[in-house]
Amino acid sequence: MRYRFFVALLCGVAFASLSVLLLNIWPIALPLSMFLLPGAIPVAYLSGSQGLGPPLAVLAANALVYSGIAYAILFAYCRNSKATTMRLAAIRLTAPAVIFLGLTCIPAFNPLWPQGMVELTKHEKELQDLLPLGTGLDQVRAVLRAKGIEFHEETEKAAEVVLNNGQGVILTAAPGDRTISSRLETDASQFPCGYDIEIVLLFGPDQKLKQQYIHRWRLCP
């Protein structure tokens, strides 16, 4: 029984780790992500995460789930296996399980680890600081062009909602207000979503910035 339990644990760890590593192959990443859900759903709920949850917690939860499944299979079909057989299986499974587990602990190999999120936060803060309320229209244009940011500009002819992010942030333009909008692509991601920076700037008749929205935009498949 001891070896059967150890084999089940190694199978669960290896399968959970391999499921994560194979997410690096994008054509099959989304279908394979279904194997993460047994552990990711409770972890995301308990952590309050918008994504799948903390990578190591998701891995541990899935390893536990799949170890339980592996033990049930072994108990049903290998109940009469000799201890030496289970011991040999445990020895053979140890190296793959340890290697797969080790690779998932390296952010470069584990797509569940956030990528570029620190840089994304810095970029957001930098743009917010460069474009404070009260900044003139011409100065804003100059800043955006200096940063290589393409933008769309228009004058509102009627009262209109120019931004509603679905989370309580709403910008409403009055007739004659001028808006500048842009979507800045970034390399930031947290599986399965990527992030852009959305820029919406609202200017009054005096051509001074009166409302500013510069925040990340979550893009999920």
C-alpha cells in the first residue's frame, strides 16, 4: 500500500506539472487548460484571483486531485500487484516527476507565472504621471508622439459616454469636448490573458485635460 500511494503521488505530480508545461504550445494550450480546472477553480475562488490563481497553489491543488485519481485507478486495477512491482514503478517515475515539477517552478517555463506585469504597472504609472489633469492638449499630443503612441482624436458633438470599463469607471463627454484615445499593446500576460494599456483622455473647451483614464485592459480568448 505504501508503494501504491507513492506511485499515485508521483503520477499526480507528473501529470499536473506536464499539463502546465504543455501550455507553452499555443495550438493546444486552451484545450489542455481544461486539465487545470479541477485545482484552479477552488484556488481562484479562495484567492479571489481574476485568473486561474497563484501558479504554485494551482499546481499543488491539481497534483492532489490527480494523485487521488491515480490512486483510485491503481487500487481498482493493480490491487494484487506485488510490492516489488510498485517499488520499481515508483523508482522509474521519480525522475520524470521531479524534472517536470522543477521546470514548472521556473517562471520562464511556466506560463501560469505572470509575465511582464511589473513592467506593465510601471508603464501605467509613468503615463499617468506624464499626463496629469490640467495638461494642455498640445502638450499631451507631444508626450504621446514622443512615446511613439498612435492615437485617435475627435471633437464630441453631443453628450456621450466615451468610456465604460464595466467596473464602475465611466467618462462622459459634453458637447464640444475633445477626446484622445489609444490602445497600447504590451508583452504583459497571465495565462490565458494578455494585457494592453487603454488610454482615454477628455479635454474641456479650454483644451485642458479634465478627465484621464490610463489603465490596463485585460484581453482573454
